[in-house]
Amino acid sequence: MNTDRGSAADTLVVACPVDSALNRVPRARLGGDPKCGTCHSPLFQGRTVALTAANFDRHTLRSELPIVIDFWAAWCGPCRMMSPSFEAAAAQLEPRVRMAKLDTEAEPALAARFAIRGIPSMILIRRGVEIARTSGAMSTAAIVQWVEQALARA
């Protein structure tokens, strides 16, 4: 783990979107293009992260960055329709929020863990705790508004 100096209140643990390594980033540097201490990739790339069973806990439990997960499947028309909007929302919401996609067909156990009954569904998680959930396809503006309102309530 990258160990930049600073108190715990001044830093945030962030999972790398490329290799899922955990990095301690000073809050003041979140918008300054921080890099992963392991693979040296940018920690914020303005696009979604693909979640799998292998990297799920690092991004949802161990990373301190709020994460919005889009539960989707390739056969789902509304999911495919919303995908560009969700990607555009990632560019607007980073580095405050990580946006991720989880393919419910490839990871049925994770979908079951969150009792996903319909897709697309989005869940906002902060430090391993679900703080908001919504279902149905949304525009970029609606996604951003939903995330900001959910964070403000939490």
C-alpha cells in the first residue's frame, strides 16, 4: 500500500482501477492526478471499473471512496442503453465517487448477495455499507443528480 504521510483524517484509501492495489491518497491530492503506488496508473481515469469476484471487496469494503455499482447484463436492452450515460457520469463524478459495473451473468453470486431482482440497478456503497439503491435506466444528468442527493443524505 502506498503510504503517503498524513493523518488518517487527511487521507483516503483508494483502490486502483487497474490492479485494485490499495493506495493512501491525501484528500488534498485527490484531484491532482494521483498514481497507483504499485502499477503507476492514474487512480482516477474518468471511466468505469469492471467489478469481479476477485476485485469486488477491495473496491467496496477496503477502499474508502464511495462507489456506485451498475448491476447489468449484456442481454438487457435498458442496460445497454444506459451504459454510455453511466460512463459519462463517471467522468463527471470522479474523484469524489468511483463508478463501477458488475455483470450479473458473469457474477451471479455477487448479484444475489445484493438481492438484485431487476436490471439495470444501481447501488451506492460507502465503506462497505449500502447507502442508496435505484432501478431503471437513467440519463447522465439523472445519474449524477441521484448520486449527489444520496451522498448528501448519507
